[in-house]
Amino acid sequence: GAVVSQHPSWVICKSGTSVKIECRSLDFQATTMFWYRQFPKQSLMLMATSNEGSKATYEQGVEKDKFLINHASLTLSTLTVTSAHPEDSSFYICSASPGQGAYQPQHFGDGTRLSIL
Amino acid sequence: QKEVEQDPGPLSVPEGAIVSLNCTYSNSAFQYFMWYRQYSRKGPELLMYTYSSGNKEDGRFTAQVDKSSKYISLFIRDSQPSDSATYLCAMSAYGNKLVFGAGTILRVKS
């Protein structure tokens, strides 16, 4: 149980295009999902917390207009990297916690490797 | 000083060895402690979850939390080459975001 699916796993696109990444909780409902960015040989950096039916909460230093987050349902959150540039190339990972009330640890998707040419 | 300190390694051990991984932290509000395993180009996989102090065992894995010392450990018995990965400790105060350690690279040699 507690499976999080992320799509696509790898995307290469030209500078200036927008890229959408999907994160789905397959066997549980998630009112909150999280988006992380990971640079090579570094730990995960939280970008934003995505709340179903409301605006995302962004961490300090993360551009809201660059990284658009939509959490339209209890099983789907999307991250859109707008007008992507080479410096946006990175490994993006989403996570979600099953259940409500008692604390449940986050489960992660397999990540999306984004390469901007 | 970082909130969570973790030696990045790499840690190299022979197959069958007992592996000890650990993290220290400074925030006494942390109550939830996790260990994740991350293979190259994959997302982190939850291995162990512990609430507050104590030990928890699951197969070859044992997690220990000592809140008085602000120190957590993960032990892997009978280590296998397939255990070679990066191990991330993570912790949280209730309802708050996860704080990760830097991750320890483990290499188990056959």
C-alpha cells in the first residue's frame, strides 16, 4: 500500500517551453502532497506543499510563477515548470501522506528527471 | 549548524556485515523519525518509521531513537550488495515538514 506514482520519469525539452509533471496517490487519498527538488549528490529540498482545493505553500526562495502547482483532487497534484531554462534542470520528486488524524510518514514517487536544452 | 547532521560517507562494508547508520539533530520538537533508502535515479523508499524514543525492528533492519541524546540509528544485519544505496534520515514535528539529513552512501561489496 501507499503507492505514489509520478509521470513522466524523464523529460527533455527546449529552453522556453513549459513542462507539466503529475503526481498521483494510487491507493490512498492525499489532502496534502509535497514537491521536492534534488540536485546531484545532495539531499531533498522542499519546494512547496500542495493542498487539495487551495493554493500551494511555497518555501522561501521558490518562485511561485515559475513553479505552478495545482492539486485538483485528492489523488492528483501537478507541478508545471513554466518557461523552463537550463538552470531548472534537476530531479523533481513528489510525496504524499496517507490517512488523516494520526501522523503518517510521507511516501515518495520515483521522481522526474528534467533536462532543459 | 544544520538541524540534522548525517555523515555522507561513503561507507564501504563486506557482504554479511552489520551496518550502522546514524543521525544527530538539534530540534527537541522532533517526534517522528524516518529512514529512507534511495537508489540512483529513484525516489526515496520508506524503510522505517518510529514515533518518539525506542527501538523498532523489521526483518534485517532495526531503528533506534534516543531523544535524550538527540541521536537516531539504523542497523542493517547481514548486509547484501542490493543494500547499496543512499540512506536518508528524516524527522518531523507533528504537522510540520520533513527535515532530511544529507544522506549516507552505503556500498556493500560481494
